[in-house]
Amino acid sequence: MKRLFAVAALSGLLLAAADEPKYEMDKYVLGLLSRGPKWTPEDTAETRRIQEGHMANIKKMAETGKLIVAGPIGGNEDLRGIFIFQGVNLEEARAMADRDPAIQSGRLVLKLYPWWAGKGLRVDEPK
């Protein structure tokens, strides 16, 4: 009886394992944007110009298909936003992001990390 129970239990475990979903992972580059040494809360013509250039650079990187997610971080902490790149290495992501006026001016600093997540990560097109 014990043997029959053990076989039944093992069979149940094997069947349960076979039903578990399988996830494919892919490598991305995660960028964390933080306040830089030249960050200021002031709203001036210069900070607006830098922000416009920052948004234009985000759009340009997204149009390449290599920047797949970007967005601000809420609150009043040092962490200000994220970038997620696909199909690039750290150096390529750095070269694209270093064209950003907010990074060039020192208002933001960017740290890049290799990051693994589910394959096919994407954001739906705007409606």
C-alpha cells in the first residue's frame, strides 16, 4: 500500500510539473536615472529647454526600437526615471543615452545594469 501511495504521489508531482508554464528569459539593459549634481527644482527657460531635449532624445531612442520602456519615477526622491533597452549591450545603451541633454548637463545621471526578464517584454502602441 505504501508503495502504491508513493507511486501515485510521484506521478502527481510529475504531472503537476509538466503543467507548469515555461518562461523564456531575455537579456535587457535597465537604466536608472537619478538626480545629478546640477539638478535643481527651479523651473527656468534653461530647465525647460533641457527637459524638452530629454523628451526628444527619449522619442529618438524609442524610434530605433532599442528603448522599449521609459518613464518617470514619482515622488521627491533622488531616483527620477527608468529606461529599458532591448537588443543592445551596456556600451550601446550608454552611447544612446549620453546624447540626452539632461545627462549631458548633469541634471540627471544614469546607471546601467544587465537585466533579465520575460522574453518579449513590450509596451503596447498608444491608442
